[in-house]
Amino acid sequence: MATRSGEISKGKIVKDNEIIEDIKRLVKILKPIGHITVQLMKTNKGIKYIEINPRFGGGAPMSIQSGADSCENLYRLLRGEKIEYNENYRDNIMFFRFDNSICVDGNMEIIQW
């Protein structure tokens, strides 16, 4: 919904069946092992992929908080456990990030404003 300097500042978890089915198709082709981040845009002309990376992206905290715990799944993979596809995560929730300023003096003590 909004980014700042490449980081998500406002986002929403949405179960979009068109995107889910296309990602399943993509995964069958690429056969990734471990965690990947897929960035895409859904347009009037269909799904347009921006990038696919073997890393945690800026939206990872959103998906983890919603119940899609990719860290836990990666840990289970590293232990040799088999994981199954599921859609057990919360839908239709929004996340907001914001900056907070803290002022400290020369002794690193917080100055109350």
C-alpha cells in the first residue's frame, strides 16, 4: 500500500486466489529450496513479477505476524522435516510502520520532551 526508501510503511495481508495460484505455478517451475521473497504487482494486464530473491523481504514481519511463520518453516526444513503447503494465516489485516525519535544527552540518558 505504501513504501518509503524501499521499505514497507503500510501493508495489508490479502488472500488473493489469482496470485496464490500463479505463485504455485511459479514454484513448480523454479523449485526453490528454502525461503524466497516474491515481489509482484497485480495490474489490469495481469500479474507482473518485479523480483524473486532468496532472502527475507521487508514484508516478512507482516506475514510472520499474520501467522505465515516462514522462520519456523525454514528452521523445520534445516532440521530435515517435511513441511506442507497451507494457508493458515490471518487475512485482511493491515500493518503500519513508523519512526520514533529518541533524544539522549552526552551520558546517553534519555531526555524527556
